[in-house]
Amino acid sequence: MRVLVAASIVLLLLLCGCAREQEAEAEFHVAQRNAATRAGLSLDRARELIAQVGEVDATDVTVMHRSVEGRVATVLASVPAAPEMLGDDPIEVIDLRWDLDHQVPLTVQWSERIQFAPRDRVGPEEARKVAGSLLKRWVPEVAAPAGGVESSPAQRLRAPIYVFTWTGMLDGHMTGDEAVVEVSSVTGLPISFSQRIAPKRPSPDSIKVTRDEALQIVRDHLRKQGETDADSIALVGQLVLSAEGHPRAGPAWMIAQVDSAGRQMRVLMVDAMTGEVLVPNHQHRGNATGGADE
């Protein structure tokens, strides 16, 4: 009998603990949703963003999560599935990160659109038109001035996906702006969109370190690291006016070592203003203010 009583007490304590945890979690999500609303991402605004990106009616959007971190809003929502999709699933999910300053998407992901078929139904040129329409809609003009974007050839992955990349260019130099689009070779629907909007675009005329100087700086650096063939290895350099990974998002020479076939083996970053060899700064994402909407 004592054993049964003790077991009952333990079970009751566990149930109470679970209830308190669920209550605390619910309160936490409410607080986060309120914080997101104060940051400008109300439930209605989250629906509007998803409707705009997914080209659906806002009344058909069910928001599952919304948050704001810095100047980026994140929304996870379900919408009616695109009619081109295979299968009978009536909904699909859109995962969106939205730049609050430029009012454009930074990333859009449609995970359910990765679908398979015995053969491709969409060719690379048709897929390129789909990708190009997203570039025109979402890349801000400041990042893609007329004639200032370089397009890569279509890449066909092992999965049924075409990948297209656009790079912002200024006077033959990379600006640091880039957009990547994945398009299904089965349905012709976009699967993902992502872009980096350069926070700075200094004039190439303001760059203090030349390409030759950057190459020599890297050779000197490799020699100090004990590489005896530093003077003979093949190096190539590309200036990026706002380099991703630069501690201050400033200009940098990306110096790559290449093999005899021209394949890139490694890359070192040289500050284009100071000549310092930089260790890329991979920024850590902090906690976001957000929560799930019932």
C-alpha cells in the first residue's frame, strides 16, 4: 500500500511538473509573439508577407511561427499547394526571412517542392526564366543596377533541381551582392531563393591595396606559415567590395590557390584597405523574438 501511495505521489508530481512546463512555454510564446508585434511583425503583417511571396490570398495563409531578430523577420506558414505540384497534398509550407530595411526576402524555402519524376519536364532555359522573375521581383535595385549583374550558367544537381546564381558587379569587381535560386526540373516551380545584400559598396577607386600587392601579401603569409613553395604556387585574386566574412563587411581581396587544372584549393582573405590577412568572421545568430501562432 505504501508503495502504491508513494508511486501515486511521484506520478502526481510529474504531472504537475509537466503542466507547469507547458504553462511556462505557452506564456513564453505569447511574450515572444508580443515582442515580434512590437518590432513590426504583427500576425496580419506576417500573413501579408507570405501572401506576397507565395502569390496567394492572405486569408489562405496560416502562420505557424513569426519572429524578429535585428532587422530580419522570420515567418513560417502554410498555404494552398501550387497546382503544378505532384500529388494530392492540399498545402505546402513557406519558410521566409524578410529584410525589414530593404523590404525584400533574404531567403524563401518551399521544402515540399522537391519532387521526383522519371524524367525532367522543364528545361534549363524555362527554369532560368522562372529564376529571373524572382531576381527581378526581389533583388533591390541598389544591389542589381542596370548591367551590373553577372549570371552563372545553369547547374543541374543530382536532385531534380536547377541552380542559378547572380553576382553584383561594379567596374569588373564583385560588389558582395549575390542571389541564388533553385528551380524544380520536374514542375518548374521555385524551390528556394536566397540573397546577400551588401551593407557597403565603396568605390573601386578608393581601394588602397592592389591585386599584385594582395598576391604578394598572401605569399609572404604562406612563407611565414612554413610553406617552402610559397613563391611558386598559382594564385588568383578577385576584389569583393563588401566581402562576406570580413569583420567589418568591408572590401577584401579573395586570393585563391588553384591547381594545374584551375580548380580552387583554398582561399585567403586580404583586407583591401589595410593589407591584413583576415580570418573570416562567421556571425553567430542570437535568440530571436518570436513564437508560434495558434
